[in-house]
Amino acid sequence: MPKAKKMGRPKLPKGHAKGVIRPVRFTEADLKLFERAAKASEHKTLSGWIRHTLRQAAENNSHATN
């Protein structure tokens, strides 16, 4: 008897995932502040705003130390 197909989307091949997930804990006040900033920005999503803001901070910090 053949195996039944698994439910859901099939797993992606290694190296094809969108990105790595890193859990981060925020206070309610910080989260509300970040969500407002994200909506007011060109990025619109919280995760997009966080990625952009962290990348910018990292690039500015690396330029300052060189």
C-alpha cells in the first residue's frame, strides 16, 4: 500500500529558504513604537522596517569603526 501524501507545502531544498528567523523579545511599548514607525515608513511591514533599520545601524557602525 503506497504512503499517503503529507499535508502542507513541501519543504524547500537547502539554501532556498527566504531567511533565518531570530526570535526577539520586545516590550509592549517598544512594539507599539516600532509598529507606528514601520507604518509611517516606506517599508510598511514591521519586519521590513526592522531589517532596514538594523542594516542601516550596522552599516553606520561599521563605517565609524574603520
